[in-house]
Amino acid sequence: MTITQEQVNAVADAICAEGNKPTVLDVRKRLPSGSMSAIWCLFQVWQSSQGAPVESDTSVSSELQRTLEDFITQKIKAVRERLESEIENLRQVNSELIKEIENQQNQLTLQGVELQSAKAIKNEVSGRFDQLNAELARAKEEIEIEKESATQSRMELVKAQLKLESVPRLEADLDQLYKNLEQERVAKLNAEHSAKSLATKLETEVAARKKAETELLDMIRDKKDTVL
């Protein structure tokens, strides 16, 4: 809560109305809140508005010199007591101000520690965010590589399937050739040579088929190992 000049004036005037001389400590005790430094500044304003106390006329006749001396002695004693009281009051005020300064310094130190901790957390989060971005980029690259590998595998599979599809046609041609040879046992050398060439081609295609099947099985097995 903010302490106003009106609040300090009201408390100081109330103490005066009670017949007492207010001090900044007395004013602070009667206020609900407020720092000593703020109350002290406002109290100084109130004091400056009070004006100097009216001094009574101390002139006496020569017959009362002895009484005047006693009066002066009492006045000096009263002033000394007042000054001593003000000095003590100022000491207490100074002590309160020192405590407030120490509390503020402790708060600033604590806030500095919290700020450093917040900065460390921010740096850690930023580092983790960068790491996750890098991992995401690597994952995207790996996915693209896998896609390319899968495309090549499909192309190889299509090629193998085309090779396998050509084998039945060759077998049918060979069967037809055997039937012709059965019907024409005496054939010309060119027909025999053609039959031998066709048989060689069939063997080549069968070997290619077996090789394609083996390659296809190897690719499927490698693909399974890669997925696992």
C-alpha cells in the first residue's frame, strides 16, 4: 500500500492533539504499512509545515536574576534532553533504514539468482529444441532414402516378374518343337540346329529365371531385415 502525505499529517496531528511530540517512529507504528524511508520523507514535510515554536519572553528584572539563572539552566536541560531524544530517535530511524536496505539487497540478490536460473532453463530448452529439429531433419532424410530404395526394389521386382512371365512361352515353344520333331523324324540339319539353339536359349532362360528368383528372394529377405 502507498502511504500518502495526508495519512502522515493526520497521524502526527493526532499525536500532537494528545499532548505528545510526534516522532517518525511513533507515526510509523500507527500507520498500517509503508517503508521507513517513505514515512521519513513525508514526516519531514509535516515538520517543516509546523514552523518554529514560539519562544516565551524570558526578560526579567534585575531582582530576579537568580530566578533567571535557574530558568536558563532548566531551559538548557530541557533542550539537551530534547536533542538527546531526537538523536536517539534518529538512531532508531537509521537502524530501521539499514534493515530496509538490507532486505532490499537480499531481495535483489534472490531475484538475480532466479533470473540466472530462468536463463539457464531457457538455454536448455533452446538447445533441446535445436536438437529435436536436427533429429527431425535426419528422420526426413532417412525417409526419403527409404522411399528411393523402395522404388528401386519395385522396379527390380517388375523386371523379375517380366522375366518369369516369358518362361512359360518358351516352354510352350519347346513343346511345339518336340511335337514337330516327333512328326518329322527326318529333318534337315538346319531344323536340328534351330532346335539345339532353342534348347540352349531355354536353358539360358531357365537359368535366368532361377537367378531372378534367387535375386528376388534375396531382395525380399534384405528388405525384411531392413524393416526389422
